[in-house]
Amino acid sequence: MIVISKSNTPTPAQSLLEGKLVKLLSTNHSLLILPEIYFLTPDHPAIKRLKNTKFSAFASWHFPRAAKWILEYLGISTSEPDIINLSCAINFADAKLSSLFSGIDPSDNPETVDLYTICKTHWYPVIDYGRCVDCGKCSEFCLFGVYKRDKDKVSVARPQMCKPGCPACARLCPKGAIIFPHCETDDGIAGDSEVEIKSGDIESARSFARENIAAYNKGKEEKIADSDNSQDDIAGKDPIDSLIDELEDLE
């Protein structure tokens, strides 16, 4: 079984590749097609199905490190070699695209199960416990109660409380253990294991938060025409200014 996690708001190029991939693989392999994994919750029907599925590869638009720890957060264990980043294959010809899955044995009776739906978007941190040393800096810094520290272990307890577009806590982490898969201003924080994440102080975290929130909001405007699908619609004061005011209250 090959799992394909499709983009929630695909570009034309992403849609083309997703369709091509399903067509190429479905002849010889069983496929499970899911919504974008980052926007699912542990109790989502697609995750319940995935927990009961033995799969040989997981393909998504996230960096493998990000996808691995999203899956772990959702209660599904896997390893990075089993994870394929479709972003690296966006311009691949059919033969090269197929070669990404060449080591997977064909299915005896191939079937395709399509559970894809468009999901409500979320923004929340994912912890890489391979790097985390439970120092608690993220929990101490976060203004919004996202993290919980229990018996010296930090976890993401209230992901829905995270401010959309704000990755400030990731800049403070001394080990680069905090991932925001949709961070557009720092590939390391987005989960690229080959990019070093630079740890900084509170002032640099504030600056980084402002920069990334602006990029995040711009990206949402470009990708999503229907503002009802965005969790960023906040009446009144500009959300960027509001967040910076809150961060400055730490002083």
C-alpha cells in the first residue's frame, strides 16, 4: 500500500503531479489517498483508516522530517526513508516519478481508496522528539497555551490555540526541534533536515514572527479565494500588530 497525502490548496502544477502519480501507480499498487496530513486531527476518519493500514511509502508535500513528526503526533509511527517529498518531484517525467516507488512490491489485487477532502486549515507546531531535550523554553515563551509540560516532557496540547503564521517559539528552541510545516521563511523550521535552524533570543523571535505572519497571510490570500476557509479572519486590529503587542508584553 502506498499512501498519498494530497495538498489542501494545490497549485495547478501540484494537481497535475498528483493526478499523474495516481494514474502511474494505481495499475500495480494499492493506494490510499488522504487529505493533507497536517490539517487532520487524531480522531479524523482518514487517520483511523491509516492506523489500520500497513503501508510501504508515504508521499506528501511536506519535508520528510516534518511528515514523520506530523504522523507521530497523530499516533502513527514510521521512518523518514519511507516518506517521499513530492515537492522534489514537481518537474519529474513519468519514468523518473515512477522510480521513486520502484523498490515497492506490486499489490496482488490493486485497489485505490480515495478519502481526500478539503479540510479546514490550521497552524500549529510539531515537535521533533529526536531533537527535543525537554528544556521547556517553548512552553515558557508561548503566550497562547499551546504547549503542556508534564513530568518534564513538553507536548502540543492545544494546537488550536496557536496564532496562525507565528513560528516564534521555533526560533527560541536551542535544538531546532519545533517544526511548522507551512513556514515559508525558513525551510529548517518547515522541516528540511539539511537546513540548520538558527536559535535566537526573544527580540529575534519577535522579528521573525512578524516576517513570517506577513508571508503566511500573503500566501493565504494568493491560494484561497474564499476567506471563509481561513482561520485568520480576525475583526478589528491587524492580527500582526496584535501579536507583536502581545509578544512585547513579555518584557
